[in-house]
Amino acid sequence: MTRRSVTAQYPDVQPELPPRTRGVIGLFEENCTVCMLCARECPDWCIYIDSHKETVPPAAPGGRERSRNVLDRFAIDFALCMYCGICIEVCPFDALFWSPEFEYAEEDIHDLTHERDKLREWMWTVPAPPALDAAAEEPKELGAARKTADKLAAAEQQAAEQQHAAEQERQQAAEQQREDGA
């Protein structure tokens, strides 16, 4: 009450946005598997996805060919979007993120449908996630991955020890044959 109000001089002075501000939706295209969950769950039906299937050759000889979806078009109509974030929450592969970018006004409403190139540009403005709480328990995914890695490391070590023991037996057998032949 005792201080004078200060008018923000936007656009000359950019506002200081809080971290993790919801602006627009950025697309990390490499993570998108074209599962269509985001488009199906969107209450406004403002997400447009087109894809095609490609055949991938077998990874090993004698294996079978696989097919995978390839993203052709990913667009969001921000004229329809209500910024609820459901698409971001349901994405199982972390392909969608909130970007703090908010300057995307257009003169024509049809230009508010942004294709994947523009969504990819906004992805690079997404801030890094906050650090995990030191007192929090480890995520189950990390625990499972660590167990698997430990099992693989133990199996490799055991195989190396067995190989070393077999090599020593071969050397002893070779020495024994030399002694018997001499």
C-alpha cells in the first residue's frame, strides 16, 4: 500500500517466470513411439498424429523381421488446447514436456497449429528437472536396473573366472604332456 505500483514494460522487458512454468508443449521426437496415447486422452482432440509402419531387418541371422511405427506428423492445435497437461502425463516414453515459452501468438487462428518442427524447437527451452530429494527412496526402476546390471556383472565375472581356470588346466595338461614325452 505504501509503495507505488510498477508497470511491467513487456515486451521490452521480459518477465521473470518461475521455474517449471507451463507455456507450450515441446516434443522430444526421439522418444515418441507413435503409441497415440496423448491424442486419445486429449479432451480437446487438438493433437494430430500421422505415422506409417516400416519393416526392420532382423538383428541376428535367422531372426524375424520386425515392424515399427515411424512418425510422419505430430501437430498440436494451440487454438483448441486448454493446457491441461493430460497428454504430458499419459506419455509413457517422456516425449512431451512443458516449455516455458509463451510468445507464440499468430495473426491467423489457423497458424496456431504447430507442427513437429516448431514443437522440437520448443523442446530445447525446457528446463532441467529439479534434483531428487536426498532423503527420498530410490526409484523402483533404478533399483531394478541396478539389480539386472549387478547380475550381468556377476555372470560375466564368473564366466571370466571359469575361463581363467580352464586356461590354467589346459596349461597344466600341456606341461604334463611335455614332461611325459620328455
